[in-house]
Amino acid sequence: MPIYEEKLISPLAIRFTQDYIRTTFRDGHQVEATMEEIKAEPGTGQYDLVLRVPFPHIEIIRWRIPRYGVGRVQGQSSKDGGAEAREHWFALDNRRLYCLQRAAVALWPKRVAAVVEILYADPGTVWKKYDSSTHGWCVNLGPSMAEMMTDRWDWREHLMSLELNAEDVPGVLDTVLADDKKRKVGDMPDAPARQSLLFDCQSDSSDDTIPVPWSGALGRCLNNSKIE
């Protein structure tokens, strides 16, 4: 029996398991530079676009925040969060999720999906990693855990007002909410069979790839969330 399945899901329907991420990957590559290598291609089903990424697919799992979660230190229980106490999709790869969410926001109002590996069971990794104080909505960035965080990311701060005020555009939030409510692996659409969507940016020459508009207002939106 496989331990995971490759599926499609909106990156905005996935939550972070950690409060802080570093601005470099373990191999030394800068997160921001790697993020800008992401492209998109025509989507399928409910999604307008599917992201093509220069890194392995993120692993996610359906998980409920523990009774005390971060509250093991702060006294916060899951029942304090109301809807937050329900099961949601959580990522085991927070830096890569950050890149995917930035791309999805930069491509608004397109409904964007990413290929993910949905795990059937958690061997305890999520419990060990989880330290989010925002129920997984927000993540802080910095060069190291020992240094002051320089940026904060929460996609809702950039899209909620746009979605509520937009007319005649596809409902990105509707897609996000629908994906969040899908509880079973079988509820998620399969990843495209023709490729894994992991690509070599230097050799990719596909005519159907779409660049992510990082120079646009939403592509640069992290600059609006500087930590003072």
C-alpha cells in the first residue's frame, strides 16, 4: 500500500505547521530566488492554473490541532479556536508552502493548484513540528531562528479585501474553502498524469507555461507585511 498519493489542491487551503521559517533552504538556496523560478501551466477542473515548481512536492496531511497545541506553553486549547479545532490540511514543508502561496496570490484572480503528496498517516512528524500560534495561517521569516524575524506572511491580508470587492471574477476563496473541507484523499483531484510538474527551469521550453507576475503588486505583496 502506498504511503501517499499525488493530488491537486489550492496552496491557500494548506496551513503552516511552524511559526518561523528561514530565508534559505537546507541546500543553501535562497527561498525568494527559488520561488521566482515557479511557473504555471493551464489547469484542469476547478483550477485555472497548476504550478510547476523547481523543488520536490510538499507533503501534507489531514490533521486536527491538538487540544493544547501551542497552548502547551500558552494555555491555548483547540476549543478556543472554534472552527480552527476541526481538521485541516497541514504542510510538513513550510518553506515550500510559503513559495506556493506567494505564487498563488501573485496569480490572483486565477484559481491556482499545486501538486502535493497527501500522506495517509502521520508517524508523529506533525506533532513534533507544530508550534504555530496562528492555527497555521501565518508564518514569519528570518535568516535564522536566533535572529529577529524580518517578514511576516498571511495570504488573507492580501486577498480577502480583493475577493470581497471584486465583481465578475472567479471566486478564489470559494475554491480554497472547498479544498479545506475535503476530508478524504479520494475527494481530491488527481495530479496530471503526464508529468510530476517538477521541472528543470534551465531546460524547460514548454510553450504552455505561464510566468508568475512577481513584479506586479500582488507578486511583491510581502513588502506590505514587514515586521517593525
